[in-house]
Amino acid sequence: MNVKNLKRGVALGILALSAATMFAQTQQIRVFSHRGGRMEHDENTMEAFQASHKAGYTGYETDIRMTKDGELVVTHDSKLDRTTNGTGAVELKTLAEIRKLNTKKGNKMLTLDELMEFLKDKPGLYVEFEMKTNPDSLYPESTLPVYVDKLYKKVMAKKPADAEFLFTSSDTRALRCMQQRHPDADLLLITSDPLSKATINLCKGLGIKRIGSKMEGTSREAVKLAHKKGISVSLWPGQSIADFMLGAYLGADYLCTDIPIQQKEWQEKNAPWLNVRY
């Protein structure tokens, strides 16, 4: 074993022992597949979600944008260039134009309707639908109600009775619009900052009881404060086993993972004492 791998092994061992001491099988951690597992599969495609489901996942995160003709599609970036053979903004294309594109790995882009059809009969789901309403120029205030209403109606129409469906965003405009138009919607504020008193207060000020914060810089004390304030904590990114173990140690309620299959196999083999729900 080289020095790098030895250090990595020691670090994981320390995190594992720390997490074992902290939780002792009491706190459940819900792990969900980020974009279907973007580092293992073709992100936000049916292939990715099917692979995660086959591996035993019922928790997923995805991103929703609206086309020029008002259809909802599953994709992270506004511009098509990174993930597909298309160019330009999703929001400036019609659904018919989107249908002609392939991802760079040869898959078709998903519509929200297709994703909901896949999810409709799955038990025990936890799904985060991220409202991708940036840049503001493509989603002015006049467009937000249209987007929000379409998203809410399509998602809730196929929601199984036992499912946990969340509408998430880093855009407080979208969160407020969803909150005002659909008060029963379960919301989560995404922040690119670590969990802190300031981000907790922002979440509380918005009347939201869930926050998704950057793992790096987050402390156990901040997670405890969020819990004390009645806020559940989701941490990201989840790009390695070390990220997963750090999130467990910090006391997160929810953890995203970009490596769902690798992470699940590692945890079940090396840290079976953790109370993890996939």
C-alpha cells in the first residue's frame, strides 16, 4: 500500500470509528443518488435513475428546467453544450428540438413526465426536484408562477402516498413563489455555503425547515444548532467514500452521492453498523 492510500485508509478508519461512537445505530441517514449518480452514470438520464434503482436506491435528486414552449425537462445546466450534442439554452428550445438531441453518451434527454412515470409505482421514495430557475433573465418574475404551477402539478399528480417529494432551490425567488402558490409543498433551501448560524437563520426567515449545505466547513455544532431550530440537514457534495463518512460524522440527516453504487457497496461491507436508508 502506498503512502497516499495508507493515509486515506487511516482517515476513513478514524471517521468510521467517530461515526460509530456518535450514532450507535440510532440516527438514520437517508442517502440519495445525485442526478442519478453523475460520476457513475450519464447524469439525469433514465439510464442513471434505473441503475441507481437496481442498486437498491429509492432516494434521488434531479433538476428541472422549462423549454420555450412550456414543457418541463430534466437537466442541470441552462446551456446544452456540456452534456448534449446541442448548443444554447434549454429555455430557448422547443420540446421538439430537445427531442432531437442526444447526450454525449448517447442517451435521450428526459422529460419530467417520463421521470414521473418511472417513479410512480416505487415504494418509499425520497426525491428532490431542484427548481433550476437561473439565470434570472430566462426566468423573470412573470415566468416563475407558470413554471412553479406546472412543476407542482406534474410532480404531485404522480406522488405515491408514502413518498417524500421535495421542491428545492438556491433561488429564493422560486422557493417563495412555490411557498405562496402551494403552501403544502415541502421545500429545501440549497446554499453553496457551509451550514452556519447565518444560513440557518436565512432558512428560518424563509419559513423553510430543510437546508442543503456544502459539507466543507460545516461543523457538528452547526448541525446540532440546525436540529435545535427544527431544521433537517442535507449535506453535499458526495464525491467520495470520505465525503460520505464525514457527512455521517457531522450528523447529517440526508446525504447526496455522485457514486451511489460504489458508496452503497462500501458502506454495507465496511460500515454496516451505520443506520443508512437508500
